[in-house]
Amino acid sequence: MSFSEALVSHLATETGLQPRQVVATLELLADGATVPFIARYRKDRTGALDEVQIRQIEAGFKYAQELEARREVILSSIEEQGKLTPTLKQQLLQVTSKTALEDLYLPYKPRRRTRAQQAREAGLEPLALLMRQQPAEQHPATTARHYLNSLITDTEQALQGARDIVAEQIAEDARLRELARNTLWQQGLIVSSQAKGISGPTKFEDYYTFSEPLRRIPSHRYLALRRGEQEKVLKIRLTLEAEPLLHQLAQRLRIRPNAWGDQLQQALNDSWQRLLFPALETELLARLKQQADATAIDVFAANLREILMASPFGSRPVMGLDPGLRTGVKAVMLGATGQILAHTVLPLIQQPARAQDSFLKLLRQHPVDAVAIGDGTGSRETEAAVRQWVKSLQPSPLVVRVSEAGASVYSASDLARAEFPDLDLTVRGAISIGRRLQDPLAELVKVEPKALGVGQYQHDVDQKALAQKLEQVVESCVNQVGVELNTASAALLQRVSGLGPRLAEAVVAYRDSQGPFRARAELKKVKGLGAKAFQQAAGFLRIRQAQHPLDNTAVHPEHYPIVEQMARDLQLQPSQLIQQPQRLHTLNLKAYQQGDVGEHTLRDIVAELHKPGRDPREAFSAPRFREDVQTLADLSEGMRLEGRITNITAFGAFVDIGVHQDGLVHISELAEGFVKDPHTVVKVGQVLPVRVLSVDIARKRIQLSSRP
């Protein structure tokens, strides 16, 4: 597949990359390669582009395709009208943005019957042309008499009709429209006020008399304004000191100081107030929403990545507790690989002594290294009891609070019913909580990403764009970590590069009927899994007890011959090379370059042989909550605590400090210096030492600082 030089040049400029990198990426994508595969195994083709850069090229190419399709429709439409001049065609072919394309199309766009159209039908277009020309030798009122007819009965009506035509022409002039658009964007203010009938305090009272430069308003603030408007508490509008702009537009129109110039000025003022400003206000608010959505979605995506890449507790036995006050605490004992060993209900409130006996009995029968407690309703009471009970155990298991966001969604899903058909959904919830501690990624892929509560305004943004971005993050994380082929669920396997739901089910079906995979090459026996799917998936799948030692590494099977040659050159077997990776330093890597295998690929191979199957996630650590702090009332100004970050927004980070109400570390309190993006200094799941700045018990607000 070939790509035009103009397209490649445009994408290279937009992304700041080399044209050859753009071409290589587009060729790989067109050939069916996935983004994770390209980023990991085709570095020498792309110049080591990462996933973000590859997706920029992918998105830019999609935009260009959509632009080209729309251009064809517009060219065809104008040609059918018989109005496609060579100059207009050239302009339409040269524009590189959808906005500019639509601006050029606007005068030719089919529309409802406007005032200007009615004036044209009444024969006033020649009068409008004279108004644009402003002839000094003629007076408007005198000239207008020549245009009276059965529809136009007086000169003022004729001049009004001509002004309507000119006003529409001004509003549809691409150059004038662009000037007005840029001015409104650069100098306009977004203003909010109380909606009619609203009085007294609400959660939006800070915005009752609010204004901010349109181009500077942060995404989270604009989304807050929109939510207030949707709840009919606020009214939003744009304002602009229009006189300077109108003066510029008048200069562009070359308005003269005569009677015709007065008519043209009236038409300009009307065009601005009635046509241009309302249309541009709608357009720019939509642009602002689009930009706010994009920024917010990036924040949500960063949060999701950190949630999914949270440190795993590992393959160790745990107890999962789903707190419940009225119905009791659901308890599940899980083995090291997440298998269910036992489950029961602890009547914590109704019969606390019996609950304690049942709890300790379970732990004696099935010792665990940690107790995972869901952080929903009843978690405070459950955690307090469990911390007391485990004191009698030596060694006592770690007690960890786990986010149960989305657990109820999962437990009631078809996937959960298929996985645990004989268990109550509350027990499924406890299983999910326990497994989330063992391996967050493997368990959370079973939940729709949006159900994980990744951001403050996630329900206010473009849901299609959000879902697409979050799916990309899940795919990226799964392939970055890698998947154990013989234990992974279908839900996890379907996120592996090149597989998808159908092939994931086929892999599990093969595994169930034939037993564990012994080699990556055995994947080729799975029904429907062809050479392309194998190429895209194999490198991201691991087999712990594999026949070939490289099958438990991130080295791709297509690169096995290179590793085997390295081993032979060192007079070793591949398995010995993995055990003695320091021997690789004696090799000249350039000698192994061939085809698509260059410096980047060889460096990755060497790094993988030094740490085969390395998990990129950080080692597990849990915050140490103070036992004397259980509620907001226990907090005091200046108190120092340790907590875990639960969410990050554009304005700061929310931290769980053990009082069942997250505190906020404002962006200005995250570090000593200026912080533009909280994600550059903290991440979701991070254990963070904090200091209490203030506590508002009535409003349930805690202000924290992580500065020294």
C-alpha cells in the first residue's frame, strides 16, 4: 500500500517525526500489525517509536481519511450545483483541516430558507452587490426604488433585504469567519451565572458569578460548568469586546465613509450579532468540550494505567472479604493461583463472637499471607475487627484495603456467572476482591474499564472516545506485562495482541481438551489461529514449564535463531545462556544484524536474557494506617499520616488515609516546585506520606499536603 507524499509530509509535521518513520508505521498498520507488536518487535523499522507515537500516526491517518472522504462529498455537491470554479476547487483541495473545509463549503451548503434567500427570491441580489461595491455616485435610497415590486413595497424593505444578503455573505466568507473565530478564541471570555429560578447555595455556587478567558479555562473547570448547566443550575455563555473585531472586519470589507458604507456597516453589525457570533459561540463551546474531553480522557487513561499496573501481591494465598453490615461479611479463601479453597459468611454485626471464631478457624485451615478487604460500605467496621482478630496470629497476615470499584458490576456479569455458576454473586465479589490483591491486572480486565471509576467527570465526556482510549490502555498494559498462557482466563487472553475474543476462547478450549501448552509453537494447532495471529501474539505469551527456555521470555519466536546462534558462538545451550547472561558482553552484536533485526531489537533481546520474563510492575507495598485514626474526627491539623493514592485529577490527587473519606492533595501541595501535571510526580496506587492541612467534618473534606 502506497501513501501520498503530501499525506506523509503532513503527518510527519503534525507528529514531529521523520517521514520514513511515518511510512514504516503506516505500512505495518496496513499489514495488520497491532500497536503493541509494532512498539515491541518492530523498533528497527519505525526508529523505536513508542505506543503513543504510533497511535498519533494512526489517529492522524484516520483524520486524513475522514477529511478526504468529506472533501469528495463537498466537491461533488458543489459541482452538481454548477458552482465549482477552478479557484474554489484548488482551495478545497489544499485545506488540511475539517473546519477550513466546512468554512469553504458553507455558502454552497443546502439549508433551510433564510432571510437572505427570501431577499434573493425578491430580486434584491443586484442591490446587495451594489452595497458591497459602495458606488459614490449613487444614493442607496434612490437606487433602492428600482427594486420595488409586488414583494418589496418600499425602499427600506429593499435595503433591509440587501443587508440580509450581505450579512449572510459576510458570515459565510471563509477569511472573515476565520478572523472572527480566532479573535473570539483568543480574546473571548466564558461566563457563567445562576440559571433562572436558582437561589441559595448549591455545589456550583462558586460559579454563580464566574468568568475566565476561553482559551485558558482548565478542562475540569469547563466540565464542571457544563455539569452545572445540564443540571439547570448554571447558564453558560461567551462574551467578547466586539468593537476591535468589528473594526478589523470593516477594514477587510473596505467600508467607506458614505451612505452605502453606513448600509454595509449595518449589515456587518447584523451579521456579527445574528449569524456569526451565535454560530461561532456554538462551534467554540463544542471545540472547548472536545478539548476538555481529550484532556480529561488522557487523565482517566493515565489513572487506569496506574490502576492496572498496580503492584501485584503475587502468587500467594489470600483471604478476600466483601464487607456487609446487614447480610454479613462474605469471606473467601484463595490459593496461590486464585483457586477457591473455602467460603463463608461472617455475621460481624449480628454475632461478632461467632464471626471471629469463623474467621480464625478459616485461617487455621487455610493459612494466608494477606487479608484483602473491599473498601465499600461496612469496610471501616470490618477492617477494625479484622485488625483486632489477626493480633492473635503468629505470624499475622497483612491486612490490606482493596478498591472494589466495579466488583459488583463484575459479580453480576455473564462472565462471572460462567466462571462461578454455582456461587452467589456476593461470593463472586469477595473472590474478585481477593484476586485483585494477588494480580490486579489479571482480575481487572474482567471489568469494563469505565466501571473502575477512573476520573471525576468520566460520565460527562464523549463516551465513545473514552471507551476507545481505555480499551487501548488495557491492551497496552496486558501486553506490557505479558500473559501466562496456561493459566490466563479468556478475558485476559483476548487483550493479547492479535487474539481477540474468538481466538481467546479457542485457546482456552484447546487448553481444556489437550492439556497445558508445552511450547509457543503449539498455538498454531489452535483452530482459527493462523500465521498472522501467531506472529502478533506469541511474543506476549509465556509458558513457565516450557520445552524451549525462550518460551518463558519476551523474546519473539522469530528471533529464536538469533539467540541460538549467540549461544552456539559462546559454546552454550540457550538455557545456559539465560543462566549466564553476562557472557553476552563478549559478543559483537552488529554481527547478528539482519533484515528487520537491528540495533534496537538486539538490545531488547540482550536485556530480556538478563532478566527473562521480568514483570515491569513495581514490588508490592501497603500503607501503614495509624490505628488511632479511624474517622474524620480523629484527624487534626499538622498530623502526619501514610496513605494510598486512589485517584488523580488535573487539580491534584485523592488519598485514602484510613478514615473512609479520601483527602485531597491539591496540585500546589504535591511537591516543592511548580507541578503542571500531577501524573509527573505521583501515580494511582502509590503509598504517600501526607500532612493534614485542614478538616471540614460537615462537608466531609480533608485538605492534605505531601510537601515536607
